[in-house]
Amino acid sequence: MGIIFTPLLALIITGFLIYNLQKRIDIRPVAFRLIFRLYTISWLLNTLWEVLQSPLYRIYNNKNDHLLFCLLAAIADAIMTVLLYFSFVQIYKNLFWFKKPGYDKLFLLVLTGGSGALLSEFIHISLKQWSYQQSMPLIPLLNVGLVPVLQFMLLPGLTYYFALKNSQDPQVFKSKSL
């Protein structure tokens, strides 16, 4: 049940942030195209990562469970990536804040993603929702897997880069403040 709760909560918060954003400025068509690109790219990257890191976990009874868990985890990861993006939209008051991120924004993104992943892994491990194989590299003192933490330190930035790089929206290139 806890595995479903986190993505559901993230989806509700994302919906709230998007609703709040659309009340401020009429950029809905652009924002929804961006959300679709962010979600799709994030889901693809996270699905690949989840499948590749899955041998480091002890949670699967059979191959169908394994694949289903990876797909569900990638959905949750993609929702969290969109939530993280729109949290930064609220902070920077700019829908396209990642167009030219700079070291300060990258540092804050990596720090936020890593901290969230640390907390999430710690909670899931504490609740015994999953456990690691001996081959999982652990972060010293925290006993949390390094690979899932790296996932959320690296993939959100890659997602944002590819989502904005491939955008055909002229507004992406005219950074519009909120």
C-alpha cells in the first residue's frame, strides 16, 4: 500500500502546483506540452534505470512481478520528476527555469533530488517494502543504496535538458517569467 501512496501524493501535489500555475498566467497549452515531454522522457529514462538496477534489490518472486514493479516505480519516478520541476517553477517564477540552469540551480536540483531519494529509500527500507542484495553499494553510515540515490540526482536534470532541448515551443527560447 505504501508503494502506491507516494506516487498518488506526488500526483495530487503536482496537480495543485499546475492548477496554481495556470491561475497566474495563461500558458496552459505550452505548459501541458511541456508536462507531457517531461513525463514521457522521465518515464523512459527511469524505466531503463529501474530495469538495470533491479538485480540490486531483493523483491521479486518472478519475472512478471519484476517487470511490473519496474514499470510502477518508473511511473512514480516520472511523477516525482514533474513535481520537482514544477516546485522549481514556483521558486524561480519561470516555466522554463532549466533553459539556462547555471551551477547554482544544478546544485540545488542535485541536492534536492538526492535528499528526496535518500529519504524515500530510508522509508521504504525501514518499512521493509524492499531490501538490497549484497551487490548494492551502500552510502556509509546511512545504509541506503547509492544507485537509487544517484538515479534522482542525475535523471531529473537529464530529463529537463532533453524536454527543453527538443521543444518546438517558441516560448522555450523566450524565457517567460510568471
